[in-house]
Amino acid sequence: MSRQRGGRPPVGIGIGGGVAAIGFAAFCAFHTLRLRPQAATAASPVAASQLTPSTEGPSRKALSPDVLFARAAPAVVRINVSDGAAKPLGHGTGFFVSADGLVVTNYHVIDGANYATVERFDGGVLRVEGVVALDGASDLVLLKVTPADAAPLPTLPVGPSEPPRVGTTVYAIGHPLGLRNVLSEGLVSGLGDAGRGQHFIQTTAAISPGSSGGPLMTTDGVVVGVTTATVRDAQNLNFAMPASRIRALLAQPRATPPLALSRALTERLATARPAAGMPDRALDRALDRVWDAMKRDRMDEAAALVAQLRQRGQDSAYYWFTCGTVHMRLHNDDLAADAFRSSLRLNADKAATYLNLGQVYARQHKLREAVTAFEAAAKLEPNDPRAYAQAGQAYVNHARPQNAVPFFRRAIELEPKNAAHRLGLGVAYADMGQRDAALACFEKAVEFAPDAAVNHWKFGVELMDVRRNEQALRELQTAVSLKPDDADAYLYLGYAYHFTGNRSAAREAWTNAVRFDAPTGAAGFFARQALGQYERNQEPVMPTRR
């Protein structure tokens, strides 16, 4: 199913945490992007009054909701977007503002697309020729389509530059969540401070993913805004860019011919700058592409994109978080730590940033700094078990299992059936010599995640430590059946075979450990050592738990 083109979704990678969803502040900047014409001649600016009926002057008659919908809906379109391979990317909403095919919508509806079509109220489909104007900071774009029969298209009138008053009844029409032509009613519940560059209308009219780019109208059917986004995790906090921003968009010089959708983001990033102190939504959209590259494990592409955006992202916490995650994935730990610290200097309220920074510190063997970062994450998100589990793991990795136990216990309180938390606590108990407690934890880990090879082989190792070799052999055989290239499982399987008197099977298991481990891997090293001891008729010594 194609996704709706609404606000930017939360992202996260590596730790599973995400960057929180964007709020309304991303729509408050006021700089306007002028598209560079592709040809030597460009159409002159056209006043908004020449494109749509002006509402300056006497008030228009209020319409009943059914009459308003009947009049307005034919001018509202569903915008379907696809990539270069014609794969659907999602959809949004737009509306005609000129009879010859100019469509207003949000920029993020077409962001990342190569092709787009508009689907009319009557089911007719028109191809989007391209972008003719763009207001980067307000997330608005003007698209051009051409009707097949050259017949004039239905349009909506754009209201005055002065926003409606708080308490005014408004209606929105859109295509939310795959539905078609949905009418919602609400009130204007707030206005941005235009003096501070905050151009937005807050409304209680429902605006769901897929409705972005649709019209917000007063009871007379006049457009007073373009619905833009819904703040996540909050009810009835929906926003629209006001008619003043639509009129500014319509007054821009037109790109002739229209700019291809695939070039729109490049043009926008190259020229658009939000007001000082205002978030840069174009940058955020470009950074989303870095995350997409990481999800596809295309790290070279992700690193190249981050490098291209470095100058633009100096004042963006999201940029530095993304940059840090790229370096973290590439094991550039010093660069990753610097980037995460830069992100926190700009926004110290993101648990995900502390989690990632803690992991980097742990890899750098900076235990105190790692635990401090994990504790900061836990303070911000006290009911998120990941910070506690990762603090516990940091202590285990630095041979301080007694400090790890309370962290793992807290993680288990929050997520009782998480096998990884049980496994971590079991390792801590084993390192402390508390065999019964360790066995109980490993047994639970196997119960909660029976398809995870690591649970079985760690349980098997602990069983060998208490001389329950036959049961250990079964657990280790299960581990290699679940993951036939697990060098650790083969290493300990070799010892289980040795302790049960099967020397030929032990040799085969150790040979597989060498085969499947990296040349400098610990499992391969110990397996080669055991094979050498067999050759010298010496008793193989099982390594200390890893």
C-alpha cells in the first residue's frame, strides 16, 4: 500500500530509536524561494486576483456544508506520486487555482518524486508537467497540468491576505488514509505571530496523512489556507499555511517550461534559506534520504549525501544526529561522537541521541561516559528499557557485572518477555559466579526467543560450566541448526563434543569455527588453539566466557 504524504515520519536506526516527528514550527519561516527559469524567458508574475476571484470587499454568503462541498470538491484533486521506475510513493491533496491548470499543494507531497498525476473529482487523470513556483520555507508548491480537452478547470477562490479570526468556522477537503474527498469541519483555534515570521493557522479541522496540500475554507467556500501537517501525539493540533503565502506563491515569476519534479529538491536546497532560528524543512527532507540509504545498507551513498549537506546542516540537530549515525554505522567512532555531541548542543532533549552516543562511548571503552549517556536517555524516557539494557551491557563489557545487574533488572521490569534483557542479566550473573541465577535467565531467554541461536549457545556454555554436558550438547546443536555459520556456536559445540567423548565431531565443529570466523576473530583463534592441543594430545581448555 502506498504511503500518505503527510508530515515527516519518525526515524531511527541502529538502536531502534527515532528522531521525534516534526511539529508546527517547521512551517513558520518566511523566506520565499524563487525558482530559476529553465529558459531565457519566463512568464511575468501574475497577480493572484487575475487567477482567482478576490474576496477583498463585501463578505460572501455562508453556505451549508453540503452546498459548500458540492461547489468546492470538483476543484480538489488527489495527487499521486511515483519514482523513476514508476513505483508509487504515496499521495496527497491539492486544488486548482486557475482554469488553465495551476495546482497548489504542499512541497513535501511531491518531494522525492519523479512523476506525478492529479486525479480529479470525476475520476479523470491529468499528468503533472512540473513545478512552476515554489515557496520553500512555507512548504508550498505550484504545479502545472494541462486539461486534455482544453476545457476550463473548476477553481477555488483564494481569500485575502488577512487571516481569519480565531473562532471562525472552517472546512477542509482531502484524501486521508486512502479515502476520497473527505470533508471535515472545525474552528480556527490559533494564529502564528507574523511579526516573528510565524505564518500559520491552527485549526481543529481534522487533517490526516494524505490530506496535506488540501484547501482550508471558510463557510463561503473561500480558501484561507493550505492544510499542511498534524503534530504527532497530539489531538486537534492541525495547521495550514495562510492565504497570504498562497498569494505570494502565485505572484512569483514562473519557470518556463515547468521544472521537472526530479530537479525541484536540488533547486530548493541550492537557493532556499529559512529565516534565522527557524527549522529548515528542505534540509530535513534531504536528510530523510540519508536514512533511506542507510536502511538499504548503501552506506557510501549515505556518507556522500551527509557530506553534501554539511554546510547547510550546521545549525540542525537532526543533521548532526544523522551524521553521527552514519559515522557510527561506518565505525568512525571519533567522528560519530563529535556529531552526536553537536546534536545535543542544539537539542539536549532527544533520548535517541544519548543512546547512540552511549553506544559509541562503549565501543571506545569509555565506560563512565557511556553510562552517563545511557542514564541521560533513561531520564528523558524513563519507561524505555533500551537505555537500562545498554547501560547494563556496557558494565558487562567492562568487567563490572555487579553494576550491570540493577540496570538489566529495570529493563526486565519494563519489558518482562524480552529475551535480550534476560540474556544480558544471565551473562552478568555468570560472570559473578552465580550459576543458578544465570541458568534461570538463559532458560527464560530460550523460552522467549527460541529461534535465536545466541540464546541456545550461551545457555549451552553455562550448562557445561555446571557439568550438564549432554543438555549443553543439545542446546549447542540447536544453535548451529538455527545459524549454520555461527562461529561462536561451533566453538562451544566443539567443547561439548569433547566433554561427551566425541573427538571427531569436536574436530569438525572447531574446523567450522575457523571456517566461519573472520581471520582475526576470537572464535577462530580459540578453535585453532583447541585443534593444536588435540594434535599434541593435550587437554583443550575452554576459554573464559566471552
